[in-house]
Amino acid sequence: MDARLSPELDPKKKENRLSPAVAAIFNIMRNVNAPMRVLMISSEWPTKESPNDVPFLVRQVAFLRQAGVEVDVFHFRGAKNPLRYLRAWREARHELKRNHYDLIHAQFGQSALLAMPKRLPLLITIRGDDVEGIVGRKGQYTFAGYVLRLITRWLAGWADALIVVSPHMRRHFPHLKSHVMPSGIDLNLFRPMSQSDARLKVGLMSSKRLVLFVGNPDDPRKQFGLAQKAVSQLDRTLDAELAVAWNVPHSDIPVFMNACDVLVFTSMHEGSPNVVKEALACNLPVVSVIVGDVADRLNNVDGCVVCADDKPATIASALTQVLQLSERPVTRVAVQELDEQLLTARVIEIYRTISGNAKTGSPVSTDVFGSLESTNLSSS
């Protein structure tokens, strides 16, 4: 017999009516095996126009569902437009009324606006731009990004739990406890393979050494121009050129990584960049500027270099050092703990904790310009 309420003891029947205390016990037993239902709200999600967006979120949802969690994804595009946020808020409230959920998981700080006023336990995952800011076309931080940072700090005070993807992001919430949890990796997808086979598969038949850039070259935050300048300064005897992986299926990214000889990473700011971790899983050495958690991630990893500054000459020197290695280093061991299955278990544990012990009452502080007061968020 499982833990569900048996028909012959149904308390709705007059002859089987139970005392309140016994009925409460049966209600607990009946719900033990019920799957947890989560409404995940995200301001970013793949669309017909951008089918390869946020693969790390798609993967997290897939692994949560495989683990037995019922996840509905409510996605919207705010595009810095208050009217779009209002319309999305109304649609989200309708979804919450129409279905029963145990909690809300907001991906990116601004997504939590749709959970206000809070009626369910709330988990917020902070990922990068929501606290680091938005970089404009001219390579400068924008006013809209400043407003986003303030909104995110305020919303964090309402959360029952807070996840940041890198330890350095905790500085934005000095009086809030948080879980540090980088996005996971599908180690079955990102794995070493034959370089010649990989080049054949993605059409990179060049005999040159290949320096890989992954990301949107038109995104000012990624600083593609810096990567170009660095590669242009390489000695011609290295016979190297830049290869770009952008707007391709996520399943092709590990093939590009195995086809190339080194990853160059030049972003202005990041949380915990997935491309760096995915490269390590493919045994692809990395040359990066100091950004996000990269310095910690690459610490003592053979064949990888964190540049002292973001000058093209410095990056070129590091690329030269790596391209002259006699053999490809083994870097995969550095990301074994980031297996998506392990991180999924941690997320589910947070779900269980907050769904049974949600905060109520006022937010921590309504003064987003000042320091946030202490909360009761659990830390890992």
C-alpha cells in the first residue's frame, strides 16, 4: 500500500469521518508522493527567431523534469518596456490562478516582478546582467542597466531563497545569505572527441591552428573586436586564425570546441560563463580575461591562462603560450562537480526547503539605494 489515502478511509464519507488530527496526518501521507509543481518565470527563452537562446535554462528544466518535478515555463520579453511587463504580469497571475503550484522559480532578477505581490514561495536565480548591468553599443554601462540592478536588489529581499551563479556576485547582496550554484554541464554532450572528425563535421577543414570565439560578435559585452585584435597580433609562424561559433544549435558547440585548439574569452562582465566550463569539459584550453568566476575556475588548470589585463598584446601572448603546447591538456577533471545531475539535486533540495518554510510579511528593505537588511535565506 502506498502513502495515498485509501478509499475505505476517505474522510469525506460520513461513516469514515476522522478527527482533525488524524485527517491532517492522512493529508500529509496523501501528498508525500505528489510531484512538486514549479512555475518557472524567465525573461529569456528560445523563440522561433532565436532558437538557440539560454541553452543552460533549457537544460536545467529538462533535468528537473527528468527528476520528477513538474515544471511549467512562463517566458516573456520585457525589452525594457513597462507595458510589456504589465501584460506579462497579468498573464502570469492568470496562470497562477488557473493552476496549483508549490513555488515560483524566477530566472534573472527582473523576472521576479511577475511574482509580486508574493503569494507563493519564491526562489530567484541571479545570473549576470541583472546585477552587473547592461552594456550599450558604445561599450558603456547604460542607465537602464542601473535601474535593473536596483530592481533586482529590491526583489531579492522578497525571496525565500537566492541563488547566485558565482561567489563574486554575493557582493551585490552583502546582508543576504545565498546559494552559490553555477549553471551545470551535460557531461555526456560536452566531452572530448577526435579533432579531425570534429572539423569535418562542422566544416572547418583548415589545417591552421584555430582560436575559438563563442558568442554573439555584435554583443558589445562580449568584446569580439578585442579577440580579433589579439589573434591578429599572433606570430604568422603559428599559422592561426579565429573561428566563430554563433547562432548554431547548442549540440554543435562541443563539436566546435573539439575542432579548435584554444578558446579565447574576452567579455566585459559575466556571472559564471558556461562556455568556459563547457570548453574545459571538452579538454579545450582557455585563455581569458579576468571576469566572473573564471580566475577561480581556471586556477591550477593545465594549459589555461588568465590574462593580467585585457590588452590585445597580453591576450596574444597567452594564446601563443597555449598554441605552442605539444599536446592537448586534460582539463575535464576541473568541471566534474558541475554535472547537471548533481546540481539538479541541489535545486530540488532548495525547492523542498522553501516550499515548507516560506517567508511572509514585509520585504527586507524598500530602500534599494542603501544596504539591504538581513533575511532568513538558507545558505549552502
